[in-house]
Amino acid sequence: MRLLLLSALLAGCAFAPSADDSPLRVSATNGTASAAPVFSWTPTGATSLWVTDPDDRSVWGIEAGGRTTAGRYERVLLEAPVPYGAFPGGEDDGQPHTTTAAQPLRPGTTYTVHVTYLGGGSGGFTGRRPIVRQGSATFTVSSRIDP
């Protein structure tokens, strides 16, 4: 009987409801001589943001930061809107960090901003898998942008 209950419990965990992997809705403004492109997304909160050129080379990237409070680590997500090259939030340990330093943007070039959210899930016997949301948008700049 105990073996049957344990089997039923494990089977129920293996078929737990799936996580929401709906895509992020990402938008980007085009850059001008007086304003850098600005990136936004919904739902709010992201774990990484990076910009690529037409050859798929990264020209800027940031990742979420984190901090330990009362012995427990917590991630601090990226919050929209984020202007190109800007360091969102402050500069303390809990803030995002740069993965690729911002490069100048060339006029007439189309770039792509990629935004990812990775969270939730714990694996093991809970049956929960990580939630992965991704989205992207393209933008162009009319004049050189130096971060």
C-alpha cells in the first residue's frame, strides 16, 4: 500500500502543470542625435538584456543582480524602461551588472534588442520546471550614439 501511495505521489509530481513560457513583448524606440534608444517589455522584470548588430555580435549587455538578505539570496530583476548603455538602478551589489560594455551605435544600422526572463521552477520531486520568457525588437539609429 505504501509503495502504491509513493508511486501515485511521484506520478502526480511528474505531470504537474507546466510553467508559463509566453513570450515577452519587447519594444524599442529608434535612436536620434538627441536621444539613445529606449527598451521596454511586458510582463515586467527580466534577467538579461543584450543588443546585437546585423552580424549578431553583441554591442551591449546587462544581467540582473542579486543580494543576500538575512542569509537568503534574492535576485533583483531588470525593470523597464532601460535606455541604451544606461546602468539601470544604482551601483550597489544588488544591481545589474554589465556583461558587454556599450559600443557606439552606427547611423542607418538596424540593431536587435533581446530580453530574457528565467525564473521559477525547482526541479526534483516538485515537478516544477523553470519559466523561460524571451522577446526581441529591432531598432535603427539616425546618427551615431556614443554611450
